[in-house]
Amino acid sequence: MDVALLDALRTPFGKYLKRLSSLSSRELGAHVLAKLVERHPELAHADGVILAQVLQGGAGQNPARQVAFDGGVSTRTPAITLNNVCLGGMAAMADASRRIRLGEGTAYVVGGMDSMSRAPHAGLIRQGPSMAPADFVDTLSTDGLWCALEDSSMGVLSERVNTELGINREVQDEIALRSHQTAREARDRGHLTDEIVPLEVNGETILHDDGIRDDTTLASLSRLRTVFDAHGTITAGNASQMTDGASIGAVVSRDLADDWGRDPLALVRGYAEVAGPDASLHLRPAEAIERVLDTAGLRVQDVGIIEINEAFAGVVEASRRQLSVPLDIVNVNGGAIALGHPLGGTGLRLVMAAARELRRRGERYAVASMCGGGGQGAAALIENPAHNG
């Protein structure tokens, strides 16, 4: 059975503690979902809602159910919240695809959301002495940015792997500059407008992503201090931005899309997840791409567009080298270094970006990939419907 990504939308992505910081993950997700249901009213009676949220501390029971309720989906539609760190939004799409192929349903809401600005601090005080001081942890770090296997910042871990793989500061800064340049061009051409649902916050209409820096140069990037190691290579300029945002879409059977008279964004042709052997991130996207293409009987040369999430510029470079692909087909409309990375909200953004670019270029196949905390990776293979009847 053919499965389709019917449509997908997202919020503008807002810088950490800036313009979107007053909105919860629930509000961000519901805003996009409401627009999606407005465009496709049939989704109000979808067979399920599958959404990712990484920073769930204090968010209340089953955030996906909350977003579905606020976003206009029937209360008879069940919902589940996924969390395999950054992979969650892409895994939600894959889960829906499997359910459709197994005959469990024909239409699912998928994607994810996170407000990094509103991640709470937490502490275990229930069992402590009544007069003892309380120690708190920052759940943004512990649940989102800290490798629980290595008990280390993912930045420190990635700094070490950059050294092991010989990825220097210069190539990382060049990837960062390209991310801002291509994101700016995509914004100015209206390519990002196709996927963004504007937000009204405190009387201001927010139309675009906050993180794109029009004046970025190699010189300005080279002046930034390293973050994790005084003698290292990772800076705030060549790593993903901490961000608030949501990406929500619909996965349906191809037959249902035809019945509704809708032209889907893409056909979902495959998905792969990989892990290990260690907790490093750099090569996981390439390994997931290799696996999903091998399962589909395709080669990397058959793919016209590749998304590799810019968790760190070093991840993009390491996976690009492993695949032996030129940078000019990777992240052609910018990546997380410029646009931001709202954890659960990123996975589906990568797929929708690849799908829309496939249609613009008339290419047949694209893959979207990412690494995830704990040394995991994922890749989704999609096909342009124009090449498949």
C-alpha cells in the first residue's frame, strides 16, 4: 500500500528565550495543527495523533493528546507522545506509515514540538528531609542536551569526535556560513513561507525564523569563542541554535489522498533507524541513509536532495564524507544552524523541506536524516508523487 505525506506545516522557529518564549510546546503544536485541520477538515477525524516532545517535564499527561484537543481533532481520536530525543518527529511519521500498511488506519497526524525556553528546572524533594536544601537540575540540559550514556554534554562528545575524524574549525564554519546563506535565499524567495504558519505574539506578527543572520561571514564566525573546549572547534556559530517551535503534518494512504482529491507532498518509501556502537552522533545520519537506501534497492546517486540535521556542523561533514556526496545537494534551504532545532519539532521539518524541494526541482527521491542523543540515527526516504502516477 502506498503511503503519502499529505501536507506539513510549521511555526516560525524562535530563538531561545526570545519572541516565542511565552508559548508552551502545547500552544506551539496546537497552533500549527489548527491550521492543518483548517486546510484538511477530514483530519479532525484522523485515526490517530502521533507527536514527539522531548522536554516533557511538567507538561502534563500525554502532550500529543493535549495538542490534538486544542488543535481541533475529535476527542475520539487517540494520541501518543513519542520521545527518542531528536528523532521523534521523524519517528512519528514512520510509525504512522507502519500503521497504515498494517491496516490499522488510513490517516494520522504526525510531527512534534518543543519549547526549549520553557523547559523547567526539577528536583527530587519528595523523599528528602523536611529542612534540607533542595537541589534542582535544568531539564533542558538533562533531558535534551546531555548524553545519558556518556554522562556528558553532547557538545563535549562531539568535540572529541571532530578531532578523531579530522574535522577542523574551518570546514565547520564554512558549513555554518552556507546554512545562513541558503536559509536567507530560501526565505527571500518565499520557499520557507510555503511551510510556515505565522504567529501572533504580544501584538506582533511573526512570519519568519528568528535565527537566520543575514550579516554572517566567515570572519564573524571565526571570531567566536569555542564553547566546550578552549582548544576545540565547536562554537555557537557552527552548532544548532536552541529554539522553540513545532512541525505538524498528516500521513495518509495514497488511496485516501486520491479520495479526498488532494495532491500529496510526497510518498513515504522507507525509514531506517540505527544505533551505536557508541554514543557518538557524527556518522549516524549516513548509516541510516545507507540502510534505508539499501532496503529500497537504491544508491545514493539516485537521490537528488539530502537533509542532514545540522545538530553540529561536524555531523553534516562527517556524514557527507561517508556518503561521498557534494555539499550542494545537502540542506539546500538552510539547516538547524540557521533555522534552529526545537528538538521534537525538527524531524518532520526536515522531511517537509526535502519534499517541497523535490517538487521544485522535479527530482524523484530525497532522504531526510538526523542524529539523536545516545548515539542513534534515522533516515526517511521519500518520492516525488509526480514520478509515480
